[in-house]
Amino acid sequence: MDIKAQKLGLIAKLLKVENEAVILKVKALLDFAEEAEKAGELSPMSLETFYQKLSASEEAIEKGEIISQENLRRKVESWKER
């Protein structure tokens, strides 16, 4: 399926959505992707860079340098309270 067909399929699905929260989440995702693309954060990377990042992530996990999703949510919420 080419990109044009994917876009049309997505539009068709969005037209059927009645839940405003879903629409707002889709909009937020698109806004985030647009900003990230402008900042160059979504540019393709080489396989070498990908494997380097993957190795670094696996090492961090082995060292316990991780945070649970729930703890991350709490941390973000505490930032909002400031």
C-alpha cells in the first residue's frame, strides 16, 4: 500500500471517530511528529547508529538504569505541579 492510500484510509477512519479524546490524541501525535521532524529528531539513522543505540539501551537495562512507566508518570505529574 502506498503512502497516498494509507493517508486516505486514515482519513476514512478518522471520519468515523466520535470520541473527542481520540481525536485530540491523534492531533497531539501529529503535532508532536511535526515538531520532531522540524527539529530533525525523526530523521533516518544508519544501521550502525541503530545498533549502537540498541547496545547502549541493553547495557542500561542490565545496569538497572530504567524507570517503570508508572514511576515516569508520577515524575511527570510532579513537574506539572511546580
